[in-house]
Amino acid sequence: MFRHRFITMEILLHLKEVLSDKKPTRALLSPPVIKSLEERIRKKTGHGLGSSIWTYFDAALDMINLWTDVDRAILNLGQLDDIEDKMQRLKYNIRDSSTENLALTEQLQALQKEVSAMQAKLALGR
């Protein structure tokens, strides 16, 4: 565990040095920058291949929330897929229903609230 922490901390320190005060982005972490960081860490830790330290890079990038926006987008897309599935089921239920159904109306209202909440969430960038 100590070795893992040490290598992760080294990567964080080198990232801080390379990126200075900029918020890390994928664009800033270009292949030459990554290769340079890999080489510096590899020499310091004795790893034979730079690619063998990618586990530590992943941990370090998680710690600085590099993937926060990506994770948020994936979550939002999943929620939109769920809403789309509910709408499709509701559409079939309405099609198959020959009379006015209070339960379907309530489901539709609940779905409309979900859509409104999702729109508000996306507008706020959360």
C-alpha cells in the first residue's frame, strides 16, 4: 500500500509541476506530456515499462477529478435512457388502453416531472 501511495503521490506532484496552476484537462495531458511523466516516474520507481504504472496514473487522475465531467455525462445519459424507456412503455400502455386510465395519466405526469427535473439538472451543469 505504501508503494501504491508513493507512486500515486509522485504522479500527482509531477502533474502539478507540469500543469502549474491550470485545471487538468485531457487536452493538457497530451501524449508527449504523458510519455514524459511516465518516463520520470518509471526511472524513480524502477518500473521496466512506462505502461506498467498506468494503474497509478488512473488513481492520480481520479484524485484530481479529471473524469468528473465524463462521469457526470455518463450518469445523465443513463438517466435519459431510463426516461426514454419509461416513455416507450407508457406509449404502449396508452396504445393498448381503450379507456381513459387514471393510472396512465398519473404515470405521464410523473414522467413529465422527471423530464423537467432532468432539464433543470442539465441546465445547471450538474
